[in-house]
Amino acid sequence: MIDDITLKKCQNIQLGLLKDFDRVCRENNWTYWLDGGTLLGAVRHKGFIPWDDDIDVVMPRKDFEAFARGGQACLDAAIFLQTIETDCFNESFCIKLRDRNSTLIEESDKDTRVSYHQGIFIDIFPADVIKRQSVKKIFCLFKLFRRISWLKRFIYIPAGSMKRRKARGKIAVALFFPIACIIRIFLKDEYIYVKTLEQKKISLYKTCWSAADDGVYFFPFLCIYFPHKVFDKHDLFPLTNVLFEHEYFPAPFDPDIYLRRQYGDYMKLPPPDKRESHSYAILPDTPCNHPESFKK
């Protein structure tokens, strides 16, 4: 459980990351908008959801790739732009802006030794324009690769994660042991395994991309969690602004449609036992051990 003081410090750092990201986007005419729980917080709370510990934004693919290439040079020195290219141990093809002076351990990394940068972060996701008839096919593609990547839990058991060893069970480990042996011969560690899968998934996904005006906006890395998150252009543009922590940031043209498609009745608060942060531990004043933490 993250205490309120620590959570507030985390949110303040994330807000600082968002403000600098917003500055860079405005200076370079890169488009983005608030997404997920961040947009929900802006509409329902005029800021962070009180128990939330992350910020999500979305960029159209062209701007996403431009920011990935040139954003680091424009950002404050205390911010690390983490991509699969800038952090060799990073498994995701999305972008994170990491604070170099803090540490945030996600619940999924509990009892696990990881090598990628773990500073407090904000998530940046791409949005693509795709063919309408490709939505179902792409969803099935990402669902398949999610199941395959799930196999890493049984193949790679990091040192020091005894709780996970017990949770996986002897039968599950025995079932996947032959597969584990084969994969370990060709792919030496978990990072290579996941990256190989991601690269193959992206190459297949690209065959479905379309820049046609009658296409729909699709969020590839969120489709497993929100399969209905597909929008027509007029649902998103022209962008509007919403108040978030006493400042205005870009938002979809119709936030109500956007949020209802993702959350349903988003104005209804979840029950008290569901109001919890996503993190296992937050150290707002302690840098992680990654080399990028020591670059100023």
C-alpha cells in the first residue's frame, strides 16, 4: 500500500513530466492528447484520480515516431526518454518518460530483478489510422501474441523470485520445460524473447496499417484491454482542452464518447476496495541503478 504523502510526491513528479512533454510538443507542433485514467481524472476530478499513480497520453503515429527520434534533445535534463532503442532491456515498443531521480516498482515487477530504467514515469502510446475491416483481425493478432509472450513466466524465473516459483507450480513448470529448453538455446534471456515477439507482432500489424481518410483511429497496445477503443476522426478532432491539476491540456473533441467507450459509466466511482494504485513501491527521492539515472 502506497501512503498518501508518497503518492502525492509521485503525482507531482508525473505532472512535471507531463508539463515538459507538453512544452516540447507545442514547440515542435507534435499532436497528443490525454488518455485513459488521466483523461478520466481530468473530467471527473479536474486532476489526478486521487488514488492513481500514472499518466497516459496518446500521439498519432507520425508524431509518436518523430518524438521518439528527437524528443530527448528537447526535454529537461532530468528526464529520460525510454524506448526499445534507448534502453536495451526495455521490452515495450511504447514510450515512457522517466524521471532520473526516482524509482517506481510496478506490481508486475515485484520480487523480480529487472535491468531497465525504473524511474517514475508517464506512458506515451501511439494511435494508428487503419482499415475498418482490419480491426477484428488485428485484435486477434495482438491477443495471440499476448498469450505467447505470457509463456515467458514459465520459461524465465528471475533469481530471487521464490514467491513466483511457488505460484507457477510444479506441474506448469514441468509442462513447459521442453519448450523452455528450446527457447533458452536460441534466446538467452527474457528481454530477447519478448523483443523478438514484439518485432514479429509489429511487422504483421504494419501490413494492416492504412492512411486512408475513411480509416479509424486504433490504439494497438491497448486493444487487448479495451477492444472497443476505436474511433472515427470526428470523435477525436479537432482537439479540445481539459483542466488537469489547474492547467489545461489537450483532449479528444468529445471526451464523453471517448471515456464511455473505454469505461462505460465513468462518472461512477469504483467501490472503496478497488481504489488503489498500480505500484508495488515508490521511492520519489531515490534514483534506480540504471546508468541513465546518473546522466544530468
